[in-house]
Amino acid sequence: MTRESQFISVYAELLNQFALINQAQGKSYFGNLKHSEIEMIALIGDLKDPNVTELAAKSNMTRGGVTKLVNKLIEKTFIEDYQSEVNQKTRLLRLTQTGKDIYTKHHEFLDRINERDASIFNSLTDEDFQTIISFGEKLTDHLNDLN
């Protein structure tokens, strides 16, 4: 096995395990909310008065996909839309109190993940970390160049 193949195999297994564990823990934490719904709530909470176009750009989703997800979240009363005072055609979004509660839970969940994995990350030196990050950035740039 080449070292490239070995890396891809180890990295794929890492991502798979991370996703499976986080998904199982997330399900007990968030119930029936889908990952995409939680992530959109978090994104709306992080931005000031976002619109669908801004959310599409930040989430790498199509405007149509964001609109569909936003409409579901409005129906579930996690977010609400309103018109901009500056431009009446612009549909802005904000979290409802229920959405704010999910937003807070999301950050608590991320903190729990960080605490869970802290022993591994704390065992790395700054040099180890920088090497891993640098390699990840180089590989990401390379793959982005292929698109």
C-alpha cells in the first residue's frame, strides 16, 4: 500500500468514525432534528440578519436548497422571516426563541465533543498540530484547484 493510499484509508476511517459517533450522540441530544437543520440554525444564529443568498454562499448550498430548508425551519418555528426596512423585497431571517435554544444546544454539543477528544489533541505538540494543519490546507487547496 502506498503512503498516499494509507493516508486516504486512515483519514476515511477517521471521518467515518467521527461522523458515526457524533451522529449517535447528536440524535440523543437533538432528537428528530436533521443535521442540515441544526447546521442552518447555527449559521443563521452566527450571522446578522442573513438572507437566502447569503446563507447559500456560506453553506455551499443552492439558493433553492436553502429556501426549502428555511421554509421547513419556519414551519417548525425555529426561525422567522421578515422584510428589510431598507429593501422591502429582501427576506431576512432570524432565530425564534426555540431556534435560539437549539443554537445554544448546538454550541454546548460542540463543547462536549471538544472535551471528549481533548486528551488526543492535548497529546500533540504545537509542531505536530502545525504539520497536520499545513498538510490539510495544502491538500484542500490542491483539491479546490481541481474544481
